Amino acid sequence: MTRHFLAPLVFAMLSIPILASAQERMSPVTHPATLSECSACHMAFPAGFLPARSWVEIMSTLDNHFGENAGLDAATQAEIQAYLVANAADAGGRSSRLLRGVDPASTPLRISEMQWWKGEHSHEVSARDWERAKSPANCVACHRDAERGYFED
Amino acid sequence: MKAVLTVALALFANPGFAQDTTPAQLVAKYAAEAGITASAETGKAMFMAMQVGGKPDTPSCSTCHTENPKAMGMARTGKVIEPMAASVNPARFTDTAFVEKWFGRNCDSVFGRECSPAEKANFIAWLSSI
């Protein structure tokens, strides 16, 4: 029993996001089901980009996921949600500078609407850059190593 | 060590396709369920048409897959979708669970309902014939 619990726990702890602001890094998704299922239409966004309550909301409304059906079987959905919550920006009660400006009573759903994201993308990104990227969800259009957790531009 | 682990896991995370079926087997299965003979022409028409009842951003299969299934498509997120035509992309229609998952999602998005076995048969008949 303990053996089955230990590996996932160690794994979850290894995945705790550490944002080194000078290096623009965020631990990428490593959980297999999350990586596989959540990268079908966009890069699997690091769990550390949103608070736990946001991941819960997103995972429980997959039938209408930003305008499309992204539904999953119940077991996979639960497994992915557990991983995201365990590695969220506020997991274990920690505070993250990525949650600055986020009203604790609100549940942000779009990473691109968060204060830190808007701050990072408001000055250096031209209209032509946005046209080329097609969508704010398309990190890798500009951040070539985003899937490995590097967001230096 | 952590980096190696991460990369290894990323590489192995993608399950690939189960390769537990073929386009012909899927067409036969769905057509038998529906009690019809599959029609590629009907499948093509369904693929191209604008539908009502689905979600506003996805009125047609062609919205994301384009009107040329041999070409790359694009999701609304800007991510590229591999071609649907089996002649160009032999991995298509070789994994039953994958096919069912995406019919479940995309028929709801485009049609606002499940696709019927007849529709699935016609759809795959067309995409495996071009």
C-alpha cells in the first residue's frame, strides 16, 4: 500500500514549480496522462501557472472547454486533476508571485488574463507577432523551449 | 537527474496509437451497427457542410481540418493538426479508443450531439478513400 503511494508522492514533489524570475522558468508538465491529454490542442500548460481552484474548475467543465468539447473518461479526468492540483501555484499553501493581483474570491481560467502574463506580454510583443502566433495559448510560437519549461524570449 | 527524468518521461508520455484496428475494419463495424452500406460521398458532404446545433466557433469539421483532409489542419489554439486522410497519414483510424474519443468530442462541438454509427462509417469511408 505504502509503495503505491510513495512513488507518486515523490514524483509530485519533484514537480513542484520553482519560478526563478531571472531565468523565466516554470517546471513543465511531466505527469504522462496530463502531458498526453492536455497537449492535443495546445501545449500542456504548467500546473504552476494557475491556482488549484482554477484547475478544479477547468477539469470539471471539459465538455465546454473554452468553446470546445475536451471531455475525458472519469478515471483519467480525476488523475489529471489530482496532478494539477498537487502542483498548482498555491499547492501546499505556498504563495507564488504569479498569483499577484488575483482576487482570492475569483477563479481565473485563462492564464493569459492573469496580471503577471499581461505584464510579460504587453510591451515586447508586436501585432505581427500575435498574428503569427495565432493565439495566446500558443506559447511555443515564440517560446521555442516552453515545453521544457523555458520561457526566455 | 531531474532533467533526464523529465525528458525521458516526456518522450514516453505519448502513448502513440494502439494499432488495434484499421480504417476498413472500423467502416465495417460502424456500417454493420447502422445496417447500411457506407458511402464515401455522404461522408464527404457531412465533413464539408456547415452545421447548426454545435458550438459557435466550430460550425464544420472543415473549420479545423480544412476542406483538404490531405493538408494539415489547425486548432483554434494555433496548434497544427495532422492530416485526416489515411493515404497521407497512415496512423489515422488505427486506434479504436482514440477514434471514439475524438468522435465524442468533435461531434459534440460541431453537431451538438453524438455522431451516429452511419455517420462514422461514411466519414471514415471517405477519409480512407482519398
